[in-house]
Amino acid sequence: MEELLNILRELHPEVDFETEEHLIDGMILDSFDIVSLIASIHEEFGVTINAGKILPQNFNSAKALYALIQEIEEED
């Protein structure tokens, strides 16, 4: 989880990603951030987030995003 938090902090150091639960709904992350985030996650965790998984509920919080990463790791 700490690796993910570091990636997110690089995008928006002003955000408390440990408690924020409205990253998409609150328009904290934009489409460019999502693309950068997906690329960084692939590099750091070796997982590919396919288009079907790019849903607001998967990106609204660091916790939800980490759960998605774990889900994809288990599928591989």
C-alpha cells in the first residue's frame, strides 16, 4: 500500500490519500492523472488495469485502488 500512496503523492502532494474517498467524484484526479497512475501502477506492481476496470469506484480512494491491484494480482 505504501508504494501506491507514494505514486499518488507524486501526482498530488497536497491530498491526504489515506483518508480521501472521493478522488474521482471530487474531481481530484483527472483523466491525465488516471493515465499516469495506470502506467505507474504497471511499472511498480507489474499489473495491467484493463479498460473494463477503469471505473470511478475503483479509483475513488487509495484503498479501493489497492484492492483492485490485489484483485488483478490474484487473477494472474
